[in-house]
Amino acid sequence: MPSLQTVEAAEIPAWERAAQKVKEDRGEPVGKQAKIEVPSQLRHYSDKKRFLAVQVAEWRKHQLETPRDYADLADLIQKGELAELEPVSDSYILYGVGGRATGEPFTVFNRSSKKKSVALLDQAALDGEYERIAASAGNLKSEIATFREELGALPKKERTQRKSLQAKIAGKEKALKKETGDKELLDAHYGNPEERRRLFNEYAKIEALAKDFSGLTYDLEDADSRQQMKERMLRHLRPEAIRVMEEVAVSYRQKFDRPLPVSSLVRPHEYQNDLSKVNPNATRIAIPPHSTGLAFDIYNKYMTAEEQQYVMTELARLKDEALIEVLRENRDHFHVFAFIDGTRPGEKLIRQSLDDASASE
């Protein structure tokens, strides 16, 4: 569940009311405790790789651009390829979307690179960071030297004071090592002129969106502002997926008078990689379905058997109509993937994509 910071002040009451409806006690088993019959359409194929292969094939079919990181996602948003969803509507609630977004600086993500991710900066910020590191390292070296002098002047019998000074020296040396590592990281990424220009261009994508994100401005120097911006960026999907989501949401709301809880939308590769460390369902394949902007997850943890059966029936129908690929996952979710033109990718493309669908990549 997102923190209250993630929802604009005017929307907090509406979001909270919707969340209460989602979690409301039904007086009967819900989620995994509910006895359900999963339709064949929501089960894995005999070859489990095929489920992912179908989605990768759709990516191949349309040559979709997928975001590696927030900079690429910002670019897709600016191009208008993705549409933003409000945190709550009459028929759905975004429940946990962007839950792992942080206020840390935006970084560049290169899955194949052995380099540690580096913060995206412009020239002024890069110069400022080098100056900060130099000043901090100089102060730490001075403090270490002072502590060493004090330690050298102390008699060996002053064990308590010596131990205290040694601990201070160790702490300062650790801090100095970090500053040295930070400088080496900047040198490794920004030291090459061509790479530096590329990183500046990536930062420019973030900066352009931050200056005018549908009329709102975000301060890239402020951690809270960065987090709020990231969370908004993760509230996007391609229009084809939104249409499917809204169809299911409206039907569910009409049947049960509850908003449909949607827990995940678009995810850049960087976010997907981070999420996979705590969620086994977040695959690490080369083209994760959520990176296409065509996938979303429906959260069923609080749904009764009747509610789950109803949603699964709706999703099974949509799959039979070749509008989606879908799977009931083990961790309280229905994973839904929309096809752009209402037709499944051809078998040839699916077979070509099987090698890319290994979750062990």
C-alpha cells in the first residue's frame, strides 16, 4: 500500500475510502484461503516458458520500445506512448503501484554492464559532486591525522581512550573509503567524454519531464520530490492495456460495488530488476512483460471465492477473444497482458521467443 505522500492531498480521502472497501471484512475466506477453481485459461501451459514467450512475441511483433530505467520511461511518457492512470477512480484503485520507488537520485541502468549504477547528473551537479567529495575527503584525512597524533601521544596504559580513538579512526577511514569509491564511480562513468555526453542526455530526459509533468514541477535536488515523481511515472500504461483494465474494473465494480485493486503497471528494467530480489514473480528475462507497458497485475488477496471466480471468468473470456494473455500467479495476483491489435502473435514468433522466455536469465 502506498504511503499517503504518494497520493495528492486532495485525493487522499477518496483513495483511503477505496482501500477500505478493498480490505473490508467479507465474513468468509479470501485470497488463498478461498476455495476456487482456476480456469484452464489462467493456468500455465505445459511448457511454462510459453506464457512469457507469448508476451515477448507481442513485443517482437510491434517492435515496442521498452524503458531500461526512469530516463527511458520519462522519454516514453514525453512521447505520449504511455498514458497516466489516477491513483483511484470510480472503478479501480492503484494498490501498491510504485511501492519500491525511493527518493534516491535517478540512475542509469545497464543490465550487461559490470559497473555499479551511477547517479544521473548535469555538468553543474557533476562539478558540485566532485567538489563535495574533495572537501569531504580532505576533512576526513585531516581528522584521521589529528586522531592518530592524539593516539600516538597517549600512554599505552590508557586503554579506554586508545580504544575510543581507534574506533573514531576506523569510522573516519570507512567514510573516506566510501568517498574514494564514489569518486572512482564517477570517474568510471563520466571520465569518458562520449559516455559523459550520453549520461548528460539521459539526465536531460528526466529534467524535461520534471519541469512539466502534466502541469506539475518536481525538484530533482529533493528526495521527497524525486520519490513522488518516480511513483507518478510508474502509474502509466499503454492505452490498449488501459482499455482492458478498465473493462474488467467496471464489470467488477458493478457486480460487487468495490474498486478493482491493481498492484502494478509499467516497470522499467531497472525497477523490475530491483523488484525481482523480493518477488519471485518479477522475472529477469531480457524483455520483462511489464516493461512493455502492456501488462498489469490485479491484486486478489482480499477477494472472496465468488469475486475471484468472477474476475477469472472475465479474464478467461478476454483470453478466448484473443485480447489478452493471463495467468493466476501464486502471490495473490492475476497477471494480465494486453495485445495491441486484439490478435495473438503468430506461432512462428512465439517459437522464436521461447529462448528469450527463460526466467533464469
